[in-house]
Amino acid sequence: MVLPQHDPDQIPVALVIRCTPERFLAFVMDAERYADIDDKIGAIDWVRRTGDVTEFKFRPALPGLPGPAPKLVSQMRLTPGERVDVRYAPLPQNRLNHRLSRFAASFVAEPAAEGTKVTRTISIDFAPWIGWLLEPILRRHLPADVEREIRGAKERLERE
């Protein structure tokens, strides 16, 4: 299941935010600050940043699914001034999550007349034995959650 552009299973979540691309991307790379506006990021155990890579361990909460998911370590990689790509941290981290699903997400920040055009994408592919149950639920709930997340980022950054 993929969320954004050009595919029937994708939702374009794009919004112009009155800030620079660098400011928006710095906000995304600050996992603890970003968690304030993203309900999918539960309690964070730790955050480690080395150069353009941030890893953090947290308990995700997927919209529409009861209870928290297993803890995982997420890895964000910054391409300065352009984008942040997010994936599960590689093995040996996330053994269970790597068996259950594949995850990729991105935040693309492009200069726009009134600030920065932000495009948010999420792709989650589940193992077939669990995907039949989880994917329909996420298709119903995740698009609105991602829209709310990006609007929250816009409100926060334009208010600060």
C-alpha cells in the first residue's frame, strides 16, 4: 500500500508552508519535535543523530488499528535542502518489523512562491498473511491522518 502520487493507492499530500525548505526539513529531522504533530509516533525511547542520519526508537501507533504496534527503530536520511527519506533502521534492528512489513516514507521540500511546497509520501507493504487484514484499515484511516500531520506541521512552523 502506497500513499501519494499517481497510483490509485496513493494520496498526494502536498501543501505550501511559509518557511524555507531547510527549516521544514530540520523540523522533520528533530524526531521529538515532529512527534508533537504526528500521532503515528508514540513514546520515543531514544534519538541518535550522526550527520545527516537520525535514528530513533519509538512505539508507533497506526491509525485505525487498536493498540500500539511493536517498538521499532526508524532511520531518517536528510538530503540537505531537498528531502528526508524514512525507513526502518537496518537489521539487526527491527527484526519483527522487517518480517511483517516494508516501510518507506519521504518528505520532499521544494521552494515555492509563498514558501516551501512539501510533499509527504508513505509506503507500507505487509506480509500477505497479515496484509489482507491491515491494508484495508490503513487505506480508510491513514490518508486523513497524514493530511492532519502535514497541516499540523504547517500550523506549527508558521506560528513559530
